Amino acid sequence: MATPIITTRILRRLLSSGVHARAERLLARIHPADLGPMLSTLTPDETRLVIDMLFRQRRAASTLKELPAELLPQIYESVSDDRLAAVLARLEVDDMVELVDGVPEERRDGVVEKLPDTKREELLKAELYPPGSAGHFMTTTFVGLDEKMSAQEAIDSIRGSAGETSESVLYLYVIDDAKHLQGVVPIRRLVAAPSSTPVSQIMIRDPVFTHLEADQEEVAQLVARYDLLAIPVCDIDGTMMGLITVDDVIDVITEEATEDMYHLAGLPDEERVFTSTTLSIRKRLPWMLMNLIAISLAAAVVGLFGRTLEQVIALAAFLPVVAGMGGNSGIQSLTIVTRAIALGELEFSTGMRTIGKEFVVSLTIGAATGVIAGVIAWLWQGSFYLGSLLFISLVLTMAIAGLLGAAVPLALKALRQDPALGSGVIVTTLTDAFGFFTFLGIATLLLDKLA
């Protein structure tokens, strides 16, 4: 099989040569998920041709839902409102909501009006729930069973509903006349049961479910914790409203992990490799200016001890050691605690124990590395006091860094802020400032011994 780069070159050559029949055959062999990187390299005219071919192959809907959000505006420019509405109508409501959100505002109402009545109603219902909630990205199609059914009747109901849902039948849901969730029947258990066995005997009672208003991150945590392939969504009365399948949960996990990773690095959530150079600069520049201000604060601490540095030049060589080791210690603790919060493994109520643990771990590592660094400084500069100064500074700085790395994300969570947002800047700035102040402050007290 050709690599994506080679396939893209072949596709462009076929399009430019006007050999569209061969281009269509090539597209037919490419999975929708692999078309995103290819479309990002095409010109608007080439994109329009490819979209036309995908429409003829009835693959436009499956392709659109796989594309990165950054490519959608380019695709939408190539598609009329009628054609876009026709594509959206073929999708489940969760995918339709996501794609409609990306339609330019001036076109959105027109596209929604052209949807079939049932699809438009599903879309409007989903939009009643907050973005990122279970109700907003659930699918409303599922197979509901009566507990009085036999196993064979349940299997027949799957065949009867095959045309109503494109979702894989992972679980069957037992509901009463009012659609209250009673239980769940895994498909494997149903197939293995004798045909005359009542559904009530093979269903799992009191199944795990989530609520309409639950945050998507909470839903992902439930699915991961209980090893589910799908999770039902119920309203406050226990009425089943829809379900969320594992493919959607994987998207949520990817989105949340990306968000946390970007926040730790000071990047905007919406930036991707497909983002234009101008937009990337505009998004990153404010954060870098904030970093400049933060670093300047740490530099100001160094400036307070200018006379000390003038008298003992060797101190300047060890400032990066203190800052680097302290910063790494803080980021390690920060990463561990932020991940634990994101996965629901750590709550604020148990945070004090974690803060204490990270403090002890960082203190111990600071002592171990401080001894090594202190001996090196002693042998290099021939000063026992300089080695002792470096040892004490590393112990104190790394201990405080571990404490801050654990405490800052927990404090942000308590304030209902994203623990990853700004944690890196706060921890590194405070750690650098403390490390410089400790190292140079003690050096000032020992100036007679160091000079």
C-alpha cells in the first residue's frame, strides 16, 4: 500500500491531468480517516473536485465526520447549503451537532432549515444542552427491549432496527413503557442464551449510566473505569434519552488530553498543525508575553543580589543548576497531579496527602542530587562553603518545587479552573524566584566565607 505522501501526489497528478475516473477509483480505496491529511494539501479547486467525487460515492458524510475541525471551513466553502444539509442528514445526531457547530454563522440557519424535520428536531434538542455535556454529544438511537421478551424476540428486534441506527449494536437496553432504564443486555450474552430465555433473566440490573448534564470528561472516566463499550444517558427521572459509544469517548479523551497538554505548554486549544501561520502567531504571542513578564520577575530577584554576584562570580555558574533542577522537580509533580485530577483519581479532599508525598519525594531527591552537585562544586571551585551552599539551595528549592507542583493544580481545581491552565507558568516562576532568592540570599550571608 502506498504511503499517504505518495498517494497524495498521485491524486494531485490525476486531478491536474483530468483523469477523474482513475482519481475516483483511488479515492474509493482510501479510508475516510486518512483523507484529512490529504485534503489539507489540496488547492480549493482540487478540494471541490474531490468533494464532488465523494458525493457520487456517497462517502461525503463518513469523510466529513473524520476530518479535523481546522479543515472544515475549507470544505464548507466548496459545498452548497443544499448539499451540506444532505450530508448532515445522513449522520447520527452527535456527529451532526459537531459539524453544524463548524458551519459559518451566516450559513448555519440556512443549512439547518434544509435538514429533514426529524433531523432538525434532533439537532435542536441536542443544542438545548451545554456544549461538552452528555446530552450534547449523545446519539438518540438505541435498541430498547421489554424484559418480557425472549432472547429470540430480542434478536429479531435487532434485525428490525438495523436500518434505524448506524451505531454498532454493542448493548441492548431494557426499558419499561415509560422508557425508564431497567437493565442492559450485552450482545454476547444474548446470542449465547437459549432462544426461549426471557430477557429479564439475562439482563444486568442497575447498569452504570450517566446524566444529560454530566460533563464529557466525567462520562469518559465512567467508561474507562467500568470498561464499557457504551454508556446510556438518562434524565433526572431515569428515562433513557440516548447513549454514548466508545468511539465518541475516545474522541473526548483525545480532546481532553490535548487540552491539558496544550495548557501545560501554554498553547491555545484550537491550534493544530493545519492552523495558518498568522493565526498561530496571534494565538501564541499573548502567552509568550505573559511568560516574559513572569521570567522578568525571577530576573528581578537576581537583580537584588547584584553586589553579591559581583564579589563571587562563580555563583553565576550555578544559578542555572538551581533553576533547572527546581523547575524539573516542580513540573514532575505538576504533571502527576494534573493527570490524576483529569482521570478522576484525585479529589481535593485527598489532596493534602498527595502534597505531602510530593514534598517528601522532592526533598529526598533534592538531598541526593544536592550532595552530588555540592561535591562537584567543592572540587571544581575548591570551596567547601560553595558546595554546601549549592547543597542547601537544591534541597530547599526542589522541596518547595514539589510542594508547589502538587498544590497549584489542586488550588486551581478548588477555584473551578482548569488545573492545567497556567499551572506551568505559576510553578516555574515561583520556583525560580524562590530558588534564586534562597541561593543568593544564603550566599550573601556567607559572603565572607565565599569571597
